[in-house]
Amino acid sequence: MFESIRRWTANVPLGYRAALITVIITAVFYFWESWPYYLGAAIMLCSFLYAPEKFLLVSDEHNEVKNIMSLLAVRGENLQVGLEQVPACKLKRVALGEYNKHYGILQFPFNYHISHSHIFPIQQVDSVREFFKTNYPHVDLII
């Protein structure tokens, strides 16, 4: 629910959000006698209205690629994903699935060697699944 509010707020033009911040600050100073208890909440609300993208519960930072297969490669005993590599012996689980109707997502949630998640066209999910089944059969695919 918070995520949908954050996204909705981010789509409201900054001018309208600035006007609402001004109203909140005016109300704080007008009702100052009862507001000191709520001053922290008012500051947080104004901060949220000013920059909702900074209030992320989950990181929205994904590497969006057109062809995920161009990033995946077997380099000796390592899996290479873009510029990052992980030894095959340390690769246990890979999260692969549908991000939304148009995109698939590839993540390495249990491995610190690869820090980015990748979003790619949904049509390529089967190709990525086959890549891991062929080259890394020991890896559990979390779907």
C-alpha cells in the first residue's frame, strides 16, 4: 500500500506538492501551541511530499536490458552477468520470473557477488531458464 502511495505522490507535479508543503508548514506555525508534539511527523510528511522517491521500502533500482542473454556468460568456473562474476560453487539460488506483464526479472538474492537485479523482456524468461538448467544444473531456480 505504501508503495502505491509513493508512486502516486511521485506522479503529482512538484508545484502541487510544494503548495501542500506550504499549507502544512503554515498550519504548524498557526497552531503552534498544540503542534510541537506533531512537528516530527509534519517534517517527515513534508519530506515525503518533496521527494517520495527517497522513501523506498524496496529498491527500485534494476538494470533494464533489451537482451539479457547478452549479459549471461560462462567464464571458466564463473558465471558472468554483465561486469559482475560469481564462482559457480557459490551460486546456489537464482530468482527468475515475471516482474510485470511486459518484463521478466533476474535476481541473485542470496549472493553478494552480484548486486544488481536485471529486468528484461518477458519473452526471454524461457531462454534464461534454459541457460541455467544447461550450464548450472545445481542451481535452484526460484520462480
